[in-house]
Amino acid sequence: MSSREIYDAKNGIAIRKSYGFRDPVVKNVVDKFVDRSDVGFAKYEQTLDDERRLRMKGLQKYLNDIQEELMDAVLYIQAARDELQDLSEEALIDKIKYDEEEI
């Protein structure tokens, strides 16, 4: 039984609403949200809603968490840009080598 099923059983949730998606991109994102929620629940044994309702974390902590996540996102963006730059440079070097071999 998954952590989500255990949580549902404890909280009297018999049926979860199922959605049809016309856009597979949206479905993929929703699936990732559900997976991330499951990982968080398995790790902390509570939902974000539990944390909020039980006042386990205040507004300042939520804002701090948001800021830290966004700072991480900026770092990931920079790393991805650096990776693209490296790939472009490698492709250019490969093209030059190929062109030289043809001569």
C-alpha cells in the first residue's frame, strides 16, 4: 500500500477524482506534482496542508523556503545554460574537425 493510500485510508478518502487531460504536457506536470507529494509525505509523514493547518511553519518560514527554492532554480538555469554552451562548442569543434578531414 502506498503512502498516499495509507493517508487516504486514515482520512476517510475512499475515491480520488481522476482527470482526463487533453494536453499531455499538463498531464506530465500533474503526475510530477503527485509524485513529489508522495515523496514529501513518505519523508515527513504529513501533507503540506497538515503543516499549514497545524501551524507547524509560519509565513516567514514559507517565504524563506520559496526564496531558497527560487535561488536553487536560478542556479539550475545557469548550469543548464553552461551545459548548452559546452554542447554548442563541442558541436562546433566536431564540425571543424569533420570539415578538415574532408579537405
